[in-house]
Amino acid sequence: MDRFGTYGIAATAKGAEAAGAFAPLLEEIAVRGFGALPSLLDDDKVDQLNGLMDDVYARQCAEVGGETVLAGMNDADIARCLLAYSDAYLELATHPTLVALARAVLGETIVLLMQNGVINRPGRRQFQTRWHRDLNYQHWVCSRPIALSALVCLEDFNAETGGTAFLPGSHLVEHFPSDAIVAMSEVTPVLPRGSVIVFNSMVFHRAGINRSGRIRRAVNHVIGAPILAQQVDIPSMLGGEAPSDLWLAGYLGYRWNPARDVAAWRRQRMAPAASVHSAA
Ligand SMILES: O=C(O)CCC(=O)C(=O)O
């Protein structure tokens, strides 16, 4: 290392070694923009998460005065920040495989920007069936990913059930492509329930139309560099003290979200420094 040391630098030549067993998946994400891991969750866990998503959604409808209010803001059938309502979803957001993948792609300093449940019902058009990037309104590309999405499939995903469609490579092009390019390149991965689709948050994607007779649920996590803001203030929703694990505290936003004032920002920096000194 240079004798002056560094700060604010996380990517070094060593970073590439972190890929390990994920290397083929990471290459797919780098080039096509998305890839998948089957069998992240077993059937019992998938059943549990499906049931809990409906409970959280019902609570969130009640919070705003009913589902028609959500429909009026194009937010029907989305259960937001599930981890603040259910420990099983907090466990999912911190699943070791999801975290390892995010660290391999983005580096150590990352923050969970959002965790949303998407309920895709037959006979109802989910707003997420419109093409979008998970970093909305961004029409530029960058040389390395700044955010990664991990969409956990709580139903079999295919063209009939309304599985997610992707435009391969579209994270590398600034603009949304022409209808002809969309038609020739759109791909819907076929995956069993319990899988996770991992994608560069800048790749264009959309939920499919659900033509099956059953509800298709999924839970999306957007994880990013801490220059990006959380959609909902997760620490404030979770309440209480920051976790003692400093990495986890950072991941959930306790470390990166804006401090209330200058003194609070400095107090935040004193706490980790004190624990380093007392351990020395
Ligand atoms: O539910 C899906 O298939 C896609 C969800 C999605 O596009 C999103 O959460 O951004």
C-alpha cells in the first residue's frame, strides 16, 4: 500500500477474488444484466413468506384507509418494507447468500435500499408490468454496478404465471430501446419457487401478465452503494438500537442514512472508534 494510506476506497485488486463460487453468475449479471440461483429457499419457507406477505399487505391497506387508496397511487398489491413487520422478512433480507452476492458485486459498504413484496394476481394488472429500472428515471450507464436487485420467487416463475421479463444487456445502454428491440430480446427466465433472480438494478425489466389461476408473489430487494437513499427509513421503521454488528447496522441504514445534525454525525463516528480502541 502507498505510504500515505487511503480512505474512502473499498475496491482494490483483491476485490475480484471475492467472487469465488459465484463467478459464473456474476459474469452473467455483468454481461446480460441478470442471472438466477435456484433453491435459495425450501417449500416450507416459501409457504410461510407467501402467507406473511398477505398479512403485511392487509395491515398496510388498513394503514392508509383501504386498498382503493393504494390503487389510486398505483401502489396496489405492493407490500413495502416487509422486514419492519415480520422477522421472517428481516431474516430473508439478511440471508447469507443474498448478502454474499451483494458484497461480491458491490463491495463491503452496501445498504439495503428497499424490500418490497409484489403480488401479481391473475385478472389484475400489476403496475410493475411496465418496463422500468429499479433506479427509476436514471438514463445513464456506469462502468460498474451501483445497485443490485435480488428478486425472490415465491411461486414458479414462467410466462404463464407472470414471471419477470428482462431486456438482456440493457443496463449497459442509456435509453429504453425501440419496440422492435424489445420484441426480439425480451426474456422470461423459467424458475421454480424458492429461486432468486439477481440483477443489476439498471437492467430494464417488468413483471409478466399472470395467466395462471393462482397468485404469484415475489419479494424484491434493492441493495446499493451508500450514496443512494433508502426508499423508506428502515432504522426508523425498525425502531430501537442499531444492531451491535457494525456491518449489519450499515446494511440496514443505521450508519449511512443522513445524520440529524453535525454533532449526531460525529457521535456516530465516535462509537465505532471507541469500540476499536477498547478492543486494542
Ligand atoms: O414482480 C416482478 O416480476 C417484478 C418486480 C419488479 O419489477 C420490481 O420489484 O421492481
